[in-house]
Amino acid sequence: MSFNPTEPLSRLRSHKRRRFPMIAVSAIAFLALGGVFYKGWHSESAVAQAQNGAEQPALAVTVSHPAVRDLVEWDEYTGRFEAIDSVEIRARVSGYLTEIAFEDGARVEKGDLLFRVDPRPFEAALDRAKADLASAKATLANATRDVERGEELVKTAALSREVLDRRKRDEDVARAQVAAAQASLLSAQINLDYTSIRAPITGRVSDERVSLGNLVTGDQTILTTLVSEDPIYFEFTISEADYLDYARMMAERGPDQVIPVQVRLMDEDDFAHEGRLSFVDNQLDRSTGTMRVRATLDNPQGLLLPQMFGRVRLAALDSHETLLITDSAIQSDQGSKYVWAVDANDTIVQKRVVLGPLMGDWRVVRAGVTSQDRIVTQGVQFVNSGMKVRPDLHQVDPQIVQAFEAPTPVDERG
């Protein structure tokens, strides 16, 4: 409404009085609406804060007690197989190679013919030695008869003593010549025998290094190599501490019992090859601080070959009560090992452990836990020290844990 100066003042005052109550009512309504909105917003915010601040439910984890078994702990080492006997086959006499009597890589028996050198020159030398021996024997026989006649003549003074002594000296020379001829004959026979080169041991032969018709030099030319197969050695090294442990264990068992070993090849999962410890060196290797050790294994099928790698395990201790936990429960931290355990208040605690060897999927625990501890086996990646959890105790099935029985000591006296 516009202001009209001609309108009476009383009318204007009446109009202002009517406008003020309308503005006041509008303001009160606005404030009331704002209060409702604030109250609603504040209530929703409080609910959200209450929900966020509420305690989260405890994490469910699977726990189990360490399995208790009477087991034998094994120490494992890497080594390689070595032939007990390894021979370089060489020609003993010089000559041309006329025969190769084996297939490359074949198994041969002791005494089997491998090569032959042309024997004809050596047969001729043998015949000449036989003739020389016959000549020497004839000379000796004649000298002996001269001595016998001289002794009869000396009795009648028909022959002087000086002549008889000369005849005896000739007899001695003839006898020595016979001995020399016999030695020459033996040497010729040996050289002839050397033209047939035979296997000195039973084993597996390599390939031929020289072809037929080639000239070979005595005691120089390598014709092939031959290694024994059954039994076979497995050589490896152990630390000084391990050596002392085994030495003490052997002292307790007595000198007539040996330590059994088990070997697996690099592509095998099981230690299927059994043997026994047969040699321990007499001093430590100064450069490595280790002791050279050797085991002997039967190899009737010839599967184990020299220079093949393998893993050997030895019984570290006699059968005793052992704690086992699943290897997946083991955690690492700066070079040390630990497991997560649940205490009486269902709170996660960290336990440092000393581990033994791995047996299948189970790890030997030598220190750090007891048979009553509840070890977290599932959910280990979600827990931390001090966290509240809801443990689900899982009993270990006795059939799951493989029984590693103690090997029977071998009594060498039978």
C-alpha cells in the first residue's frame, strides 16, 4: 500500500497496527519450524554416533590344542650320491684296438671282456720267451752233468779241484739264466693277458672313448669309465653342533648300533630309500666348520646314480613326547617365529616358539607352547595382540597327524 499524504493520520496508524501482528506470527512460525528441523537432525546424528560407538562383535577364529605324539625328530641335509668304486679303464699295453665287447651304458659283471688290443705281437713275444726258457734249461742240464762227472773224476785224481769248481760256477750261471727266462716268460704271458681288457668290478660302464682301429698307449689312454651301483654312498655335511649331538647319542647306544638314515630324491615326496650311517670324517673342515658324513644304501635296481642330489634325514633324538601344530599357524617376525594363542579371557596373545623339523603338514614345536594352549589355526591373518575373539575349539583328528615311528636300531652282531 502506498502512502497518500492527503489521507488522515489516524487511518495510517490503524493500518500499521494491523500489519505488525502478521509479521510477528510469521516469525514465530519460522522459528518453530526451524526448531523441529534441528531436533530431528540432532536426533539422527545422535543415533548414528551411538551406533558407531557401540562395541563390534568379537571375531570368530578356529583354535586347537597342539597335538601330542611320541615321535622321532629328524634332521635333514642335502647331499649327493657317490659310487663306492669308480674305475678309469685304461689299456695296460700299447697296441691297436681290435674289439669293443660292450654296449654303451650297459651293466657289466666283474671279469666281463670290455676291449681287446691286437694280441699277435704279444703272442710272438710269449713264444720267444718259451724258447729262451727251453734253451736255458738245456744249458743248465748240461752244466749239471759236467759237475756230476767232475766229482767222480776228482775222486780218482783224474780231474783237478780247480776245474770242478769252474764247472760248478757254470752250473750256477745256467740256473740263474733259467730263472731269468722263467721271469721273461711270465712277463710275456701277463702282457698277452693285458690285451684282453676286462671289468675289474661289477657295475655300469660309460661310453667308449676310443674307436676301433686306434692306437692306444699303455697306462695312458682312458678307454671308458666304470662305477659300482649296489650298494652306493650318500655323502653330506653336518654342523659341529649336530655332530656332537650324534656322537653323544651313539655313545649312549653303544658301539654295536648304528644310526639309520632315510633318503629321498629331489623329485620324491617320501623318504623311501633306507640305509645307515657308515662313515664320519676324523676332523672338521676348517673353511666351512662342517663335518663330512657318509651313509650307505642298498641300490638293487640301480635307480640311484653317482652325483645325483637328494635329501637325507637322520633321527635327531630317540622317540619322545612331541608337540605338533599345523605349519600354517606359524608366523614370522624379524627372523623369529611365533604363533597366535587365545588366553583364558579370549584375548589374542603372541607366543614365541622354537621350532623343530617339518613332518608333513605339521611342525614340531620344541619350546614356547604347552599342550593346553589354544593356538589359532584359522583366521591368523585377521588377529592381532590384545584383540578379543570368539574361539571355536577344533579337536585334532589323531588320524591326521602322521605317526613317524622310531627306526629300529641295527645291531651289527646280528
